[in-house]
Amino acid sequence: MPSLRQYLPILDWGRTYDRSALSNDLVAAVIVTIMLIPQSLAYALLAGLPPEAGIYASIAPILLYAIFGTSRALAVGPVAVVSLLTASAVGQVAEQGTAGYAVAALTLAFLSGGFLMLMGVFRLGFLANFLSHPVIAGFITASGLLIATSQLKHILGVEAHGHTLPEMLASIFTHLNQVNWITVLIGVTATGFLFWVRKNLKPALRKLGTPPLLADILTKAGPVAAVVTTTVAVWLFGLADKGVKIVGEVPQSLPPLTLPGFSPDLLGALLVPAILISIIGFVESVSVAQTLAAKKRQRIDPDQELIGLGAANLGAAFTGGYPVTGGFARSVVNFDAGAETPAAGAFTAVGLAIAAVALTPLVYFLPNATLAATIIVAVLSLVDLSILKKTWGYSRADFTAVAATILLTLGLGVEVGVATGVAISVLLHLFKTSRPHVAEVGLVPETQHFRNIHRHTVETDPALVTLRVDESLYFVNARFLEDLIQRRVTNGSDVQNVVLMFSAVNEVDYSALESLEAINHRLKDMGVGLHLSEVKGPVMDRLKRSHFIDELNGRVFLSQYDAWKELTLAPRSRIAE
């Protein structure tokens, strides 16, 4: 049973489910459902799919995540960034509006779900750590700008195309003579209203004495109010006949059973985009889940999250949806509304199923401009250009990574941007670890502590060099240490002993072992002793399995102070430079 509960977390929290949790989950589900109906329609539009695909992608995936996921507040479904990635990937293999486009979206969800499931089964969640936070922040910021720009055509009522910022702006500019001013009025008014609702409605209601829960529900229902008002206006004044583009007929049914495409060409074309979507979606989802779990002193299992998200995407692939992940905004809303268990998501799925059956005829006259306004308001909250200033002040390498990710995403598209972001993250890691911090240290007077000779007033000995290695040693940085020691003991140096202080070394791979052996032989030929101090147990176990310790021309000391007492000949004080 413990093993089964690991893969089916519902068996864990379900055992203690009570009436209080049921009440809280139902309230949260009502609030999230109200928020999710217009969002689902809008994100499907962003993905280039019929509006019902957004609702379909929010039913089965939520139910499956409730069974397999470990977060008690994460709300799974279509999100802006994944919708944009879907449009970019699927648009390269099929034309929007065709049956092939919908099948390609299903296939993308299938591949993404399968990839996530495999990563979860083999416990490979750590791979997401190779995507650094600055790069993720840069990519999401650029994606937010791209998404907002892509919706301007719906606000203006013009035809425009493109996957990059220059392409979109150029296309919009060339079609400005086709602007529909009634559409502009609807879009601008809806956008302004939604911004006002997000920032000012809740404080205004609280000042009027509205109970906190009701004020929260009314605030989250802001997009619904915009949808209802603009839909009634279009129907009442016949604005569809005056060029205002509307959603039109939406099938009145539960999610259908669908099959993704399995042709080798289609699978091959979508494999890389599916992997990128999986990684981005997983990182975003786990970040949100961990943040919310920490607030209640709960924990999530990243590897099980992979399985939960994988199951959700597979569910979307077979029920008319497209790739999904945990959304930041709706998850925060779910958490703030009091959701205690994943059952809140299941109740949300029930609410959306009712909407799919009973409410879809009511959105026939819903203008696309209102959905575009919903997207713009949602994604602009993701844009954080301050990350450029923060990284510039803290680390120029991280600034370069962020700036490159933003510029490449805006200029060449989301797939190039995210792929570059992954590559930059890995290269930054390799660059930083290829030049490990190695400090020459001396004894702090009247203590047994050793500190950097360039930062502290310490005692040193011209015949003794102690180097504190502040990084694990592996193939990328092994030669760096070799060269550093060579420079330090040559050029007329009086050094007789070198001590490598390994207190921060957690790993020595075979390439680094060979470098240590080369250092040992070279120093031995020069008549210089090589010693180690403060070597951790696992590292020492590895070294003992080789011939290095037997051939070491010096000793291994338990502490650096022991090495100092044994090897120091003529200590002298050194003032920090």
C-alpha cells in the first residue's frame, strides 16, 4: 500500500477527506470555474484551435491530475505560454482551421504526456534544474510580450500573421487600413475594464463592506462580466453584421474521444517541440506547486508531478484537447479560495463539463476581441523586465543569458528562444564550473581557521601553499586546477609542500583523478610534496579504490590545522591585499 500511495496520491489524502475539506474545495471550485470558462476559450484561440478545445483540455486533464498529482492547490489546464508554443509548433506542420491542425495538437499533447510520464517513471525530474531561473524568467517575459502582441489583431479586427515580434508588428502595420473601429471600441473597453477589475475592484468592494469571500468571487468573475456584457452588446446591436468577429457556434457536448496522429512524419516533426513544451510546462508547474505547498508546510514530489502532468496531457490527447500544465494565476486563485485537496480540481472539471453541455450556445456572439483582452490582461502580469536590471547588478553572465533569451524569443520565435535558453543554461553551468573558485588560504592568528590570503590578515609560510578547492572536480575543470598549481609552484618559487584543502569537494570523477595523478607526478619530480586535507568520506572511498592514495608523495590530513602544524617551517604574518 505505501508503494501504491506513492504513485496514486489520491489514496493518501483521500483517507482523511472530511466535510470541512469538501466545503472548502467546493467553494474554491466555484471560483476557479468562473475564472476558467473565459480563460479556456481565450487560450484555445491563442493556440489556433476552436474555443471548445480549451474547455475540453480543462476537464479530463484536471481529473487525471487529481488522481496522480501531489500538489493540493495546483490547477491544471491550458496556459498562455504553452498555448503559444502549441500554435508555433503545430503551425509548422498543418494549416490553422484544418482537421490536420487539430490532430497535430492532439499528437503534441500525446508526445508531451508520454515524455513526462517516462521522465517520472525513471525519476528524471532533476533534468529541469538545467534550466536556470533567469533564463526561465527571460523566456516567460518575452513570451508574454509575444502573446500580447499576437492578440492586437483581434483588438483591431484585422488579419495579421507571424510568429516573431518583427513579423507580427509588420503584419499589423500593413493591415491598419482594415481596422474595424467597433471592434477596437469593444477590445479597448474590455481591456481597460479587466485591468481595473484586477487592481481596484476588490479594494472598492471591501470599502463598501462586502464580505471578503464574496468580494473575491466578484473580482474573479470580472472576465465573466466582460464576456456577458460584450456578448449581449454584439447580439443586441447586430454588431456581427458590421464586421465584429465572433466565436460562433461551439459544440454543445462533453469532450469527445479522440485519437492523436501516429504517422512517423508527424511524430518526428513534433517530437522536439513536445520535449520543449514538457520541460517549460514542468518547470512552471513545479515552481508554482512548491511555492504554494511551502505556505502550508506541505511538500510535493517532483518525480510524481511528472507522472501527474504526463497523465493530464495524455488525457487531453484522447479527449479533444491540447498540451496543458499547472497555471500560475488559477493555482493562486485556487489556493487563496481555500482549496485543501486536489478534489477541488475534480469539482472544477465537473463545473466545466456542465458549462460545455449547457452554456456553450450562450457564447455564440462572444467577440474575439473580448477573449483577446482576457489574454492580454493575463499575460502582461507575467512580463517582468526588471529581471534585466536585477541580473545586471548581480551577475553579468546571468544578464547575458536573460537578454539573449528575451531577444532571441522576440526576434526568432518561441521555439528558438526556449531551445537557446536551455543551451545557455547548460553552457553557463559548464562555464562557471570550468573555472572553480580556488583560494590560497592561511591561518587566522590564534585560531584553527583558514581564510583567503587576499581577504584576511593571516599567517602563511613561503614553503607551504594551501589551496582550498571550492567546487567538485570533474572533466570540465580538472585541467584548470592542474594549470593553477603549475603556475603557483614555478617561476622561482620556494614552495616545498602543496596542500589541497578538499572540504568543499563532493565529487572527483575519473578525468579529475587523472589530473590529480598528473599533478602528483609533476610535483614529485620537482621535489614538492602533495598533500590532501579534510577529504570527505565518499570522496576518500573513491580515491582509495584507485592507486592515487598509494602513490601520493605526501599525506592525507584529517584537518587543515594538522597539516599546518606538521608542514609549516617559518610562518609569517600576511596582511590582506
